[in-house]
Amino acid sequence: QVQLVESGGGLVQAGESLRLSCAASGFIFSIMPMGWFRQAPGKQRDMVATIASGGRTNYVDSVKGRFTISRDNAKNTVYLQMNNLKPEDTAVYYCVLLSSVEATWGQGIQVTVSS
């Protein structure tokens, strides 16, 4: 059974940082692309960052230079380092396994950035 468990969210002030973690199990983590998506109330769930098995990364323009996705294959964990957070980053953040046949999602974790 694939499981993705996010942690590290919370409430911070604008300009501060958070690091989200996603602990993965139930599949061969090291060969799979992973990603982070986010969804604000009333809006669609959008890609924030992805990381391929070989380490190639991709980011939505609004977070480039502020967020960094990384993975530790020895720990089966993917991270999202979020620096210089802005109120518009407020959302529920989801870790996702980007299989070619389906997407598997974590439960989501709230990130709230106050001004």
C-alpha cells in the first residue's frame, strides 16, 4: 500500500521559512518522480514543484528562487524548503507520487502565511 505522509506545516509570518517533509512507503521510492502541489480554498490544485528520480527539478514560476524541492532516497523522503514565504503561499500542500498510470496523494498539510 502506497503511503505518503506530510509533516512540517504550520502558521508563519511573511518572510519566514518552513520545510515540508513527505515520508513515503509502499513502493520503490528511488525510481519514481515526486512532487508537491498546493490548493487554496476555492481554487484548483496546482503544481508547485516536481523532482525526477535522477534529481531534475521543475517549479512553478511564482516560487522559483524561494522554494527548493529535494529528495533523500536513503530515507524515502521528499522535502520542500520554502523560504521568504508570502501570504499568497497559503494553501494545503500535498505530496504526490507521479506514476505514469496514476497519481497517489498524501493527506495534505496546511501552510498559512500571515502578513
